[in-house]
Amino acid sequence: MVKGRLDNGMGQIEVKPDVIATYAGSVAVECFGVVGMAAISVKDGLVKILKRESLSKGISVVITPENKLQLSFHLIVAYGVNIQTVADNLIENVKYKVGAFSGMEIEKIKIYVEGVRPID
């Protein structure tokens, strides 16, 4: 597992992908139209919505050798919203907030819509 590296002049800081995934998950569920993150059971082929404390399981974080982030989100979106608008909003928020949080460049964001649910 490649860790993110940040140099601050006094030394080097290493950031685990799980830390970035947790923060990215909290950013994602704040976006308009996102009901939650999805976990996919490979064994059953079932999709279930994740609770707030396990949001990182719906996100895959890859840190490239060039120290750039590649993020994949598995989402459940709200019924009746435009998926393209939700995706554009999510990408914009994640690039800004996760980039500022991690200090790393975001190279790629993939979004997989795993289900649709009514807003509670």
C-alpha cells in the first residue's frame, strides 16, 4: 500500500489511503443528491447503504508513485435527481476539499452509481 507523502520543510508526513477515503466519504455524503455510500457484496451481488462510520468502504483510494490521488466512489443517489448534476457537484467538491485536506493533486475521480433511493 502506497502512502501519500507531504514534505513540510521539517520532515515528511505520510498519509494512509484510509484517512483520505474517510474524509472523501464525508465530503461525498454532504453533496446534493447523494443518499449514501454503497458497499457491494461480491458473494451475493447485493448493494447496501453504509452507515456514517463506515463510509470509507464505499471508496477506493489509489496513491500513484507520482503522489497523486485516484478516487472511486460507489454511490446511492436520490430518486428524481439528475445523475450528471450530482456527479459534477461531487467531483467539484471532492477536488476542492480533498485536495485542500490532503495537499495532494487529484488525478482521477470515478463515480459508480450503485442504486437509487428516495430521500428519507
